[in-house]
Amino acid sequence: MSSLTSLNLQNSKIEVIIPPAIRNMSLLANLNLGRNNIEGILPPAIENRASLTHLNLERNNVEGIIPPAIGNISSLTYLDLSYNSLGGNIPWSSLGGLLKLPILCLDSNQLNGSLSYNFDNLSSLEVLFISDNYLNGTFLLSQLEGFTKISELQLLDNFLTIEMNSNWIPKFQLWDLYLSSCNMHVDFHVFISTQYNIREIDLSNNSLSGNILEWLWDLAFLESLNLSYHQFRGSLSSKFSAFDAQYVDLHRNNLQGNICMPHPNVQFLDMSENQLKGISQKSMKKYGPSQLIYFSLANNSIDGVSPHSICEGPNLEVLDVSENNLIGNLFASFGYCSSTLKVLNLENNHLERKIKSIICLQTLKLGGNRLQGPIPTSLQKCTSLEILDLAYNNIQGKTPSWLDKLTNLHILVLGSNKLKGEMPLQLAKLQHLHVLILSNNHFSGAIPSSLSNLKAMKNQTKISNVLQYSNSSSMPYVYKMEIVNKGQFLEYAKSLAMVRCLDLSGNNFSGDIPQGIGFLIGPKSLNLSRNHLSGKIPTYFINLVKLESLDISMNNIIGNILGELQLKYLC
């Protein structure tokens, strides 16, 4: 292959070390080995390729340091070593020899050291990605003073402190700027306001304060804005309704007043964890439910009757209005939501009365309200339901036997209600169920031995399709829930798909603990406390090798605990 000029093996499942035979390809200009499983260090055969213009090794397992000799490949115009295991300092002095290089991607490695370097030799750079490493120290943005072509800059998720002169006006025009978690405490007003072509801004988690910057709504080309985890205050003016970025994240600030419904182009809007009072009815009449896909007003101070019209959006998939002061009839407020809706989270409000009917979703979270009556029969049509949480209400009656029709159910939380009767045997037919919480009710009778048939509780395989609710990976919805584990309420979010939990505590179950529970080797938490169980601890409990928390207190269990239960298996 001595005449080969381009070799593209991207995403080919290659697992071997880069072969030294590449040195024989003297005319090789384009080498793309990205998205494989290549291990080892970068061989000299690559470092000395004088003809190379394009080198892509992203998303492999390449380790060691970045060889300074790469700086000798003066013809390079593209260098992507991101998402590997490279460590050590970035050899900036050597990379300064890459005078023609416009694209440099070193993000998501284990690189360390500082960025205190004169970048003048790299003035051809247009794209600089070095986020998600261990870089430290102070970086002055004015070090990029000589750059005129740079358009994409990503320095987020390091240990850097970003500083700049508050009146600095750069010579470049950015498209993308990512400076999340960079310990910024400076006024960036002049810097950003001069970037007329900017498309994406992420300055999240920098503890900036002051009034929300109204001029942001005038950036004509902005598509994505993330100013979450700051201390911005004030209210959103009517200009916000004309702001047409697709992605807007302003959660965890101190914003007040009413929120105006956004421009129809906005698809993602997260205003959670602020101090908002409600939704402007004037903007609601003007813009209606808009084209939103994801809308969160969770953890604010929204009170009064539920803003039901927002769930009628034609494209809405996720609506979270939890942790507010909503009142009224659930069905009257949210009974006519869009057919596209997949996630509805209304937990911890003051919604009341009987649940007459429920729209079919993937996730329905109504815990912590004042809902009454039985579990509605309309639920049995919701075969796409994956998560159902009705805990901490006044739900009454028996658990319906038709729950086995919810064949995709992964998580069922009915704790702290007034349910009674025996546990339906049909629950054991839910093959995807890996979290079952029926605690603090009035269930009676024996615990069904058929629970041993719960397939998802027999292993620790990650449930791949749970918690995926949006068509866009940039608009994820992370379902959170608290589980009693080791005597504490622990919150699980991104790791929830790996959790296996069975909680039947605080009921009137009687009889022996069924041997079949010992076959559920997956659970990390098993709570059978505060019942009327008797007999000995099943010998099959020795199989619970994944168990982190076991609570069988306040029952009538007998026997020798050291003989019946081998504690060496408990973490």
C-alpha cells in the first residue's frame, strides 16, 4: 500500500495496536481510525508522517502522552485525539509548529498542566476543543488576542479559572463558546455582546450574578443558551417571547415573576429551580402552547389553578411542573394533553380528587399530592407505560389484577397510600419490573412466592430503553426517585436503570418469607420490615449476592441469624 493516500477505518471495531507498517505508506495524507477500540501509545510511524494532513483517532483507548514529535507534521490541518486516555501536559511548544492547523480536538482525556502559553504560532486555529480534562490554573482569554479565525472554543469541565478584561473586544467572531464550570467571576457582557454570529453559548455553573442580561435576547443567530447554576435575578421581559433559540436552559437561578411563553421556535426550555410565580396569560394567548418538546417549571413557586393549556402543545414530549403549589382537579387540568406527551411529572403539588382518566405516557409521576379513589381502570390501556409513581396520596381500594397488561412497566411506586387486600399474583408477570415499592399501605395475606418470576430482578443487566424519552439526545429527561437504602432516603437518577429494589415494608403481610425471593439475585435493596412475617430467614437468601441493604426488622422472624444468613455477602 505504498501508494495509498487515504485510509478510513472509522467505526470498524478494530482492537489492535496501531501497526508500525503504516510507516510504509509514504504518501498517506488522510488517516481516520476514529471510534474503534485501539489501545497502546501513538507509534513513531505516525509521528513521522510528513505527508499527513488529516489524523483522527477519536474515541479509542490510546494512552500515554501526546508525542511532541507530532509538532513536526507541519502539513496537518486536522488533529483529533479526543475521547482517549492520553495524559501528561499538552506539548504546546511543539504543537506551535503546526502553522496550518485549523482544527485541534483534545477533549475528554486525562491531560493536565496549565494553559499559560503564547498561542501566537497557532493563529490558524478555527476549532479548539480541550474540555473534560484535568487542566488547571488561570487562563486569560486575552491569550487568544492574535487569533482572527477561531470560531469554536470549548474549555469546559476542567479545573481552570477563566479571566479577562471586562472591556476586552476580541478580533474573532465565535460560533460556539463552551466555558461551563470554569470558575468565571468576571463580567462577560462586552465580550459576548460583540459576538454577532454566535450560535451556542454554555456558561453554566460559574456562579455569575446580577440581573438577567436582556441583550441576550437580541443575539439573532443564537440556537442554544445555557446559563444554569448561577445567581441571576430579575424577571423575564416580553422580549424573551421573541427569543427564538431552540435550546434555553436557565434552571437554578433566582428569576422571579411570571414567565412569558417562548417563541414557537424554542424546543427545549428549562426554568426549574427558580422563584417564578406563574405563566403570563397574555403571552399564552399570543403564542399558545408553542412548539416545545421539553418544558420544565419544576421547583418554583407557581400557585393557583394548573396551567393546563401548556400540555396541549403539538410536539410536547416532556412536561415537568413538580414541586410547586398547583391546586385543583387533576383531570380537569391535565386531561387533554397532547398525544405526543411521554413524560408528565406533577409530584409534590396540591392536586386532588379522584383520578377519572389518565392519558397514556411512558412516565407518569403524581406522587405527593392529595389524589383519592382507586387506581383508574383507564390505565390498563397504557401499554407503553414504563414508570408509574402514585406514592404519598390517598389512593384507596385493591391493587387491580390487570396491572400485568402494562407489559413495559419498569418502575411501580404505590407506597404510602391506603391500598388493601392481597398482592395480585399478576405483578409477577411484569418481566421488565426492577423497582417495586408497595410500602406503607394495608396489604395483607402472604407474600406471593411467584415474585421469583420477576425476570428483571434476577440480573443486573442495564435496562437500555428506560429513561429515554426525547427524540433528541440534547434534550434528555432524567427521572429521579428516592429509595430507602441502608436506612436512608437515597436519590437515584442516571444510575436508576441499574437499581433493583423490592420494598414491601409497613403492611400487614403474614406467613413465612417465600423461598422464591432468594432467587432474585439482582436486588440491591430488600425491605420487608414492619409486617407480621414469621418463620426463619430462607436459606436461599445466600443467593442475594448483590444486596446492599436488607431490612426484616419488626416482624416475628426466629432462628440463629449467623446460621441462617451469611453476612459476609452483605456490603
